[in-house]
Amino acid sequence: LSLTAVASAIAGVGIGFFSPLSSTLQNALLPGNQSSQSSSEQSQGDLFPYRISRPVNILVMGVDRVEATAEEPIVDVFGGRSDTMLLVQFDPKANTLKSLSIPRDTRVVIPQVGYTKINDANVYGGPKLAAQVINQNLGEVSIDRYVRVSTDTLRQLVDLIGGVEVFVPTPMVYEDKTQQLKIDLAAGLQTLNGEQAEQFARFRYDVNGDIGRVQRQETLLKAMQKRLGNPTLLTRIPQAIQILQNSVDTNLSLEEILSLVNFARQLDRKEVQMVMLPGRFSQLEEFDGRSYWIMSRSGGQQIMRQYFDVVYETDPWTASRQRSPESLSIALQNASDDPTAIKRVKDYLQSKDYYNVYEITESPQLLAETEIIVQQGDLDAAHYLQRSIGGGQVEASSTGDLGSDLTIRVGIDVNKWLINLPITTSDAFGQTDKTTVFVSD
């Protein structure tokens, strides 16, 4: 049960963290009047008699495990830096699981410490301080519970579920003897065991550094979510509990875990929305040459509003900004077997007044269906674009080109939606367009 809860939260999966369960949260998370419901009223997908009745936010951190030494025999094994930090929302009203990845190098202010990287928050004050730092830097968001997972856990859980199928885009080779880290992965679609999955998740020695690692972690978590849908894994729950007793620290109660399990296991892939905190890499001349991820204030606020219902005081600049969806930055990546596909898509987009369009390196993996990657978290714009081009599935993740608002991975299905398109678009932007477009094959 714990396996499914944690993995669902990580795949997706502070002030009162250490206080007893409040009656409000208890009423929201626990069965309540469940016993008065007839079996016909319960969803056929329910595995346990527990449900959540309101959105629940959970801070998930993958931490470097701290080992005891002769000089310091008593340590908090979960007190290391957080290599991975996710803010996850289980929302029964929208029937979604939303996940915000916060890069470990994000530059923030930590109370009594000053400006530093956000992954230090767990070292100085555990999950309570980490939640406080999120609230101070991203906006006041209710964080109901936390989960801290050691880096060993991923390896053990992947082995337990029989591996995960992942496409490795390029060969990954790196060795750091001081960290006892050796990475050696071949390129291509393959089933990774636990050790290989950890290598895939930790590799960061390419042009995008830690941000590339965040993108690969999203890819891995999506693969885990798909694998966890296999009902045969329920028989391995006792082994999972044994692993997690020594690998996970959380203040979720058993009843709360069962509620989240019951909800998460019924979600479809499209109902799991992942996004990364938008920003940029720091420059060499900034901050004494120390490497940071500098978050975008406006982009971060947009995501916190859209995904976590955070309310901000009116920002005159943001409130007055009127941005046409056609002005969005769109990256095109060819994932089809047609070398002319990108030019044809670009020409069509320009005929629809999308001029901020550019090409990126061809995908090493073919896709059967075109994907529209929501790189900056703007789902409304992605659905508007989807209606404009008449095809593609919206992928709520941050695995596209970092410089884009949206990335279109053009799949093998391109000819199905790029020929004789009748276009009618009416959307959240308040714009309507009715045109019949004929594009040559």
C-alpha cells in the first residue's frame, strides 16, 4: 500500500506538519460517513473504503541519505540535501494529480541562512522549513503532508515492480569515484532495472545539467505510473512495505495513504499533469559564478495560480499584460519518418499567424501520435494550439525545449491532421476563428 501511495505521489509522485491530525483534514481525508453509503454508490474502481473529498497538497522530497560515522553516531538519515523536490496535489474535484518539480538549484531565501539553493532547506530545518521556504518564495499554498524518500528507495522499488520501460535518448556515461557513482547506459528503448533507473534519474552531465535531470525524472516517473497500473503488482505489497519501513519518512497516516492510493490508482495518464518551475540558468558573471536556477516570477505565479489556486495581490504589470496565444514561443521537433513534416507544420502555423516558431534537433525516437508539450504550464494555450492544428495530444509535462512555451513533437500521424483541415476555434482567450485550410500532402 505504501509503495503505491509513494510511487503515485512521485509519479504523478508545512506549518502544521508536526501537529496532530486536525479535524478539518481528518474529515477531508478519512472515510467519514462512508459506512452509510451503499456499495452501488461506490466507484467500481475503489480498492479501499477511503476517499479524499478536497484537494490535498503533499511535499515529496528525494534526499541524500546521511550515514552515521564514528564522530557523529546519531544522525537524521533523512537530513541530507533534497536532490528532488515535488509539490504534488491530489484533486478529487478536477480528478487530477498535479506535480510541480522544483529544481534543486533554485535560488531562494532561507530564513536565518540567506540566499542559497532550495535543496539546502531540508538540511537546515527538514520538511517544515522546506514548506516554509516554498510559501515565502512561490506563494502561500497549503501543504498538508510530506514524504521524504532516500535515494536507495527508487532502486529497490523499480526492481520490485519488474523494471520500467524508458527511452534513453543518447548514451549516458559518467563516473565520479568520490560519490561512488558510475553511469553507463546505452541509447534506445529499454527496460531499466533499479540500478539503471537510478543512473537515468541522476545523470546530469549534458548541456542542460540539473534541469535535464529534472526532465528525465519526469520521464521516469511517467514510466513508473504506467507500470504501476498492472494489477499483478498488488501481490508484492508486503515486500514493498518491508522496503519502505527503512526508506521513507512521512507524516501520512495509514488511512490517509489508503485514501490517496484509492484516488491515484484510478487516474488516466492525461489526468496526471507535471510541470517544472520556469526560469533560467544563472550567468557566469552573476552570484560569484555559482550556478543557480533563477525562477521566473511571473511564470512561477502563473503556475501556482493555475495548478494550486494560489491567490496573489494584483500585480499591475501582470494584470495589464495582454498576450495573444499566437505570440507564444513554439518549438517544433520532428518525431516522424517524414523529413518534410516540420516545414509543412511550420508553414501551416505561420498561415494561422503563429510566427514565433522555431525548429530544434530531430527526436531520436519516433512517435505514433503528435504531442504538444506544456513546457511552461500554460494548459489553456496548449489546448488552443491543439484546436488550431486539429491534432496532437496535450502532454502536461516539462520535457520539451527549455526556451519554448510549448513544444510540438510531430508524430507519424501528421498527415492525418495536416490535410484539408476545417478549423473552428473558440477558447479561453476569447478568440474565434473559422477557416478551411487545404495543405498539400
